[in-house]
Amino acid sequence: MMMPQPQPSSRATAWRLRQAVLPERLGVFARPVEDAKPWHVGPSSGDSPAPPTSASGSRCSPFSRLLAVLLTLLSFAHPALARQGGTPEPLTAEAQVESSTVSEGQTFSFKIWVRGTDAAEQPDLSGLTDFDVDFLGGGANNRTSVVIVNGKMQQDESRAYIFNWSLTPKKAGMLTIPAIKVKAEGKVLSTLPLSIRVAPPQPDNDIRLQIALDPPAPYVGEPTTLRVKLLLKRNVENVTITFRGVEPFFTVPDPDPAKQNGRQQALEILGERAPTRNGQETFEGEEYFSFVAERAIIPAKAGETEIAGTIAARIITRQGDGFFDAGERRAASVPSNSVKLTVRDLPTKGRPQGFNNLVGQFTVSASADPISINVGDPVTLKITVNGSGPMDRVPRPDLKRILGDRFRVPDDAPEPERRPGQVIFTQTIRPTSADANTIPPIELPHFDTKSGTFSVARSSPIPLRIAGTKVITATDAVAASPSAVESPELRERVGGLEANIESPTLALTDQRFDLARAVRSPAVLAVAATPAAVYAGTALMVFVKRRNGANPARTRRRLALSNATRALEAADGANATEGVARALTGYVADRFNIPQAGLTPRDCEDRLKSVNEAAASEVRALLDRCDAARFAGLSAGEASDLRSRALAALQSLEGTKGGTR
């Protein structure tokens, strides 16, 4: 516990009670104060003070803690001794950046503090055109502090809501984050602009980046492969690759979902997780580990352009040796080579009818089922398009135009089935006459980049066998004479009902109600006991739900270690590093009731310092090692050691004096 020094002129003894001192059941809930970071703070439009930093002072003795708790209990027992102090906090908005000086391509944190409220609308950052913006989430940041002086308690509360983003500058120079408007409590607040100095990238012998394009002179709409090669001498972490010249000449297809959740090592290229091919090679007379990944981009307009990349990363110059040694790192921002290319426009002559700017090589096939039908029967028509072009741009065939009036085609159609290099369209059609005995070829006009000419891909016609059908008119129905229907002869049964009874003893049975026998029935007993059992079970469920729902933060804190331990047990094989990282960040998120998304190794260390500084440093070292292992890899022994160290660090955090088990 960090304690402020008492005023020299006062004989009163003062204790500032933090959440780490008072148990939660006393009703004093205060989040730990954020540790000071090298934030560059832009003044807000109000007079709000800067974010509080950790106080410094001597550590309390156990007797002082006990005395503080007793005085607090006394003040709660005697409301006359307590008073609510302070004035309402003004409603303000303030922008902060992690650093006012960064390198091109280097990602940094950007926050907006909205003080005086614990709820605000997410602001619009579309005006930050010089940065790539990634929203990391937001949440309330409320604090409560209690000060007891001469038996009187003063409780101060502060409310705030924090939005978090990561920003990556697209170019070097002096960039500006403009004033950003935030809506809260029915008011519109505004931050002040911030200036960011972005240094240009510099060559570095430990890390190289090379890019290439294939083909080097594509047509508009022709898929082009952007090949990225990363060369490393040392382990790296926090890798970010950005590109100049991609926009507005190229459009970037949506990420392939099949690549986003794989366990294979990958680089993030233009928003897609691209798997890498790993190896070793010699570059300019020096040995490097190589990592090659590819991403498809599509030229959007004709002309000349130049593409270049920048990689920003933290290079691990020395690996940590133990629990208290996190190693050494340095930041680097390195440029790639530049690639010049000319995007060719499509010819204007010879464009076929129905051309929809589709570029590539394609084939079309079609099938129908069934092919022996009557007029009006449904036929499932399946159209398969195979090709090397952008399959997401293949248009749905206009079947109403192709089939004409001989087939009825519904207005709605199911979504096509898209696979790599293939798209399948399925549609139900119905012949309207016996003359619809052939499904004509399905055509797909496109520009063939291999031959440099326009082409039309066609399927083969499909013959149908349609049975003859007689159309029944109203005249036919009126002229038809009804056929005589013979009714079966009704015969009287002689002897009445008794003639059907073979034995009088089987005709009637004793069905009088017996109350004693009914009460002893298992079915009756089960029905009688069911309401009581249902009521008891429901009451238990409601009690547990209310108990857990009343304090979700406490529930997360209680389950933090067990959740992290299960995640560590599941972290094996190829996903060992990812599993360990998820276990550690999940533990920090559960312990402090914050979102897990966006937690960096530094954030985790800063949060855990107030619990156990040595263990916090170990957690950061482990997260940095997990990040570095994305490119260097881990042996089975190293993965096992990583899990063991992570479990030891978590147990150390849980065993800290004052921590909740």
C-alpha cells in the first residue's frame, strides 16, 4: 500500500485507504491507480487535472492497516462521523498519446479520457487520414478514495470513461491528430489537437524487408500477388508492416476466413493473416532467417505507381536469463525496397455484350436434375465457374435473359457457394411449355489476361425430356358426365349389440374410484412432489444468479487463476505460445475486470506491479517471449519451460500478501 505523508502542521494521523487494503465486503470499491506512463498529454477543453499517478511513500505496517480498518468500521457504525466530501467532477474530454515522437510504421497507443461520467458514445476518428486506426475498446474507470482524519471520514469519487485505439502513421513528418468530438451526458465535448513527429525509417542490419509484385505490369482488375520477404538475424516482437502506394491504385480483397484462425506462423499483410514459408538464405553476404508471405491485391485504375513498405518492430538484442531478467530490446523502423509498376487499362474495342469488368481465365459448366420432367415441374440448375481471377467478382448469370419465356425463374436466389478458384450458383427453374426441351449455354464474358483479348466462356447445352401434357379446359369439365357410384348395401345385424359379446364378464369391468389406492400410486406421488422440487431448484438458481450478478468483478477475480490454469494446460504443441499468451492476458483481464482485447505486455506489467513487482516483470518477459516465438519458434522443451514459468508467475501473484485467493 502506498501512503501519503501526513502534514507537518497537523497532529492528526491520516490514512488513505485503497482497495488493496479494505476487503470488498466493507463497501469501499476503488480501482488501483494507473501507474505513470510516458504519455504525451494534450490539455483538455476544461480545467481537468492530468491523470493521477502512483503515489510514493513508505509501506504500512500490519498494525497501521488494522487500525485503518477499525476506524473505517467505526465510521460506518456511526454515520455522524462520516461525511461526503468533494464537489462534482466537471465533464471534460482529454486526448493522450503514448509518445509524441514515433517512427513511420510504428504503432502507438491513443486514448481519450471522458471525465465526470462512466458512459460515453464512441467518437468518430475518420478524420485521422494520416494514420491507420484500430479501435481496441473502451470502459469505465471509476475510483473511490477514503480519508479518515480525527475520526471523520471523507470519501471522494471520480468517474471516467476511457476509449483506446492503436494508431500507425502512414508517412513521415509532423502529423496532427485533430480535435475530436465526444458525446456524453447529452453534451458534446471536444479534445484539443495533438502534434506527432514521425521520423522516417532507417536501414538496420538485423532486420530486412523486401517486396515484389507478380505480374509486374497487370491489367485493371487483374489479381496481383504482393510478395513480402522478412529477413531476420535476431528475434523480434510487435511486428507491424505498412505500405505506401497501394491506395488508390489497388483495392484489397477481404481477408480469407480460412487463414485467420490457423496455427501456422503468419505475417499480417494489409489486414490479412498470411501464412509464411520459412527458411534461411544469404543476403548481401550475410546469413538470415527468411519468412515469405503473399497477399492478393487488385489494380483499380490505370497508370504508373510505386509501392514501398516499412516494417516496425522491437528487436530482442538480449534474451532474459531468469525470473528477474526480462532481457534487452530496441525499437527499429526499417524501409523496404520500392517497386515501380504500370497498370494497363482494358481495351475499349471488342467488348462483348454483358461484359462486367471481369478479368482472368474462366471456364463454365452446367448440370440439371432431373432432366425427365413434366411441364411445370421444378428443375435444379447448377452452374459452376472455375478460374484464376477474383472469384468474388464473378457475377450471377442473368437466367431470365438467357432462358427467356420458356422457363419460369423466381426473383430470389440462394447465395452462391464460393471456394478458392471456384464459385457455384444454384437455381430452381420450371419449364412453361413442352417446347422448353433444352437449357441453352450459360455465358460468362471476361477479359483473358493471358491472350490479352476479350473472351466468352460457355457451358454446353442441356437437353430435357418433357412429357406431353393435356390441358383441361372448363368446357371439358362441364361436358364430362359423372360416373355412377355404387353404395354398399346396408344390412341389419340381428341380435343387437349383445351379439358382438362373447363373454359377459369381459364386457364390463369394475372402474369405481378408490382414493387410498390412487394416493399410493407412484405417478400420483411423483406429480405431488414435482412442484416442491421445481420451486426449490428455481430458488437455488435465482440465489446463485443474484449472488454472482451482484458483483461480476468479484466473480471474474475469483475465477482468474483457475481460468488461466486451464488455458495453460491446453497450451501445447504448435499453439503453445499463443495459449500461454492468452492465459496470461486473460488472467490480468479477469483479475482487474477489464477487456482482454488489446492488452499489451506493458499494460499487463503496469497492472500487476501493484500486486507483485517481480512477478509483473516475469509476466511481461513471458509475453515478450511468446511474441518473439512467432518468428523464431520454440522447441518442445522450451514450450514446457514457458508453461512452467507462466504457472509459477501466476501462483506467485495469487500468493501475494493481501491478494484475494
